[in-house]
Amino acid sequence: MRSGVVQTVLIFAVLLGVFAASPVATSYDSRWSLHTALSFAKGQGGDLTDDLPVLQKEKYYAIEFPDGRPRTIYPIGASLVAMPAVALIALVDPDWARRLSTTVHDKTEKFIAGMIGAAAGAIFFWVMVCQFQSKAVALGATAIFAFSTSMWSTATRALWQHGPLVLMLVIAMLLLLKARRRAELVQYVAIPLAFSYLMRPTAVVPIAVLSAYVLLYYRPWFLRYVLWALLIAIPWIAFNIHIYGNLLPPYYSSNAFSPNTRFVEGLLGNLFSPSRGLFVFSPVLLLSLSGFVLALRDPSQRALHIAFALIILGHLVIIGEASMWWAGHSFGPRFTTDIVPFLTYFTAFNLRVPAEFGRAARIAGRTAVVALAIVSAAIHSQGALRGVTLQWNVEPSNIDQNPSRAWDWRNPQFLHGIRESRAR
């Protein structure tokens, strides 16, 4: 037990050290996350009236007035997760809290996002240990999760919705795996899943799939599962009714989809386009396909693995339907960040190819994972270490006005920083 705590702390510290030292900060849509967190910590329920000076300075970007008071238009979940850290900083440094009303603390935001990402990585390590009973495999998979995906280049660069959502999902994954031996643990999966919906509406996919899984395979615990979910859902719904007069905030019913959306382009763009493609930026995750096949060989876990696969497919359908499938001004495949835990989970199976496949197959599997993980990490390092890569979103034209740029193989975003350096 004690060694496990030490290992968890060490993994968290290493991941946080790398995330915090990576200089790029992308406080765009998330710019009010700290202000909202402090508002909740002070008992003001997300009311940003105290921050009017900085709201005016930022021209009320992403601010709405549903009850006559300024509030962020984005979900409150990320701010609630960040609230303990923000409250502690404000307690230790009251001047920081006062300065928050006049500025956007993007470096503090990045650090807290790094803490959330590091916590997700440390928990994911134990997901892998629970599955493979090998700390070597778990360390390798955790390195892929943390550095060979958008966890490094997106989720830990600011308090986007993605990092807190991923944290909730890896907690749910760990509980589901541990429930194989202690069935009563499955009831608590509802807590992180319910919280995940406060982070991002796309969490409806894992909520639906995993709720169905619990109902089918853990029916005696389903009522308690629902009650734990209501413990989160009822206060949130009451908050929404009080502030917005509706069960859901406007963001959850906003026009994210359009009749003019081209699903095939959106789906393929999120998977294969040179500047937004999941498998272009993280080619190591291509091995999740072979990993899924290997995972299905265990009949005792087949249902859970099919559930994980359905979450991946459902999420891809949603983001393929999105009217802005390229995810605005971001680095690489931001919209697929939410399924990184499941893709990395399946990818890890290539590190444990069954003995009956032969020694050559086992070596080939491990070699492919390591080689592609290094390439993927090198690509994502551009988004975490080179701020110039973000200029690609507006040079030579704005990606939001010219989304076809995402398909231009002559100028992929991950090479933009290298080309700019050579031009100088």
C-alpha cells in the first residue's frame, strides 16, 4: 500500500514537472475558468461581477447574462475541479486573487491544467496495472497516454474541458476494472461519469454506454448506481433551473451541429487530415485496432472492451457531425482528446502479445509501439513547446474561414514551428 502511494506520487510529480515546464499556454475559450472557480470558492455561484474590469478588457468574450449577472458560456465542470487549487492559491496569496479581477492568469491556468493531467496519468497507470499486472507495461502505456497524445499538446495547456473530462473517465475505467473482483465498486462509477457531463456534453456517450453495461452485467447494483449519479445531477439541475430557467445550460443545446455538416469529411478529418487527424498526430494509436482484436480474446472482459470500443465509435460520430469539426484555433486533433484513455488502453495490448503468437510477433508488437510512440511524442511536443505552431491557425488564412487548410499536406500544423525556425 505504502509503495503504491509512493509510486503514484512519483508518477504525478514527473508528469506535472514536464507539463508545467512545457511553455505553451492556450487560454482561449477557457480564459474564465479560474475566475469562475474563485467565484464558486467564494460562494458566488459562478457570478463574475467582481471581475468586470477584466471582462471589459476582454470585450466580454464568451460571457452571457442569463440572470442579469456575467457568467461564462462554457460548462462549469472544469472550474469545479480546479476550485480547490484556486481556493488554496487565493488563501496563500490574496494579491493573486485581487489581480485576477483585472487579468487572465494563463500561467496559473496552465499549471492547474497540468495538475489535472498529471492526476489523470497517475490514475491511468493503475488502470494499466489492474489490467496487465505489469508495472513495466503500465509505465509504457502511461508515457504514451501523457506524451504521445493531445494530453500533452492540448489538455494540459489550459483548462479546456478535455483534461477534467479525461480525469473523470480514467477514474471510471479504474473502478470498472476493479469491479471484476469487487462487484460493489461498480456503483461508484456513476460519480465520475455524472461529473463528466458537467465537463462536456459529449460525455453523454460514455454515460449512455457504461450505464447500459452496468445495467446488463451488474444489475443488483444498478439502483445504487443511479442514486449516486443523482447525488451529482440533482444539485446541478437545480443550479441550472435557478440560473437559466432550464434543465440544461444553453451551451448544451447550442447549435454545434448544422444541416450543412458533411459527416464523412468531419469523420475523416478528425482521423486522417494532416493538421487535425488523430492518426497523423498520434500514429501510435493506430495500434489500438490490433490491440482491440487482442483484447477480445479474453471472454471474461469482452463485454467491457466492446463497451470501450462503442464509446470510441460514438464519440467519433458526434465530432464528425460537428459543424466546426476542425475544433477552431487549437493544435491538432483536439476533439479526439476525450477518447485518448480508451485508445491508449487498447494500444497497450500490443505490449503483451500472447505467447502463442511467437517470439517474433511479440518483439514486433513492442517495437512498433515504441517507435510510433516516439514519433507521436515528437509531434505533440511541437504543440507543447513551440507557441508558433498556434499561429498556423491564422497564417496564411484563418482556419475558421478556410477549413480546407486542415487538408493541406504541404503545410501541416505540426511542422509549422520547425519551418518558422528555419526561415529565421
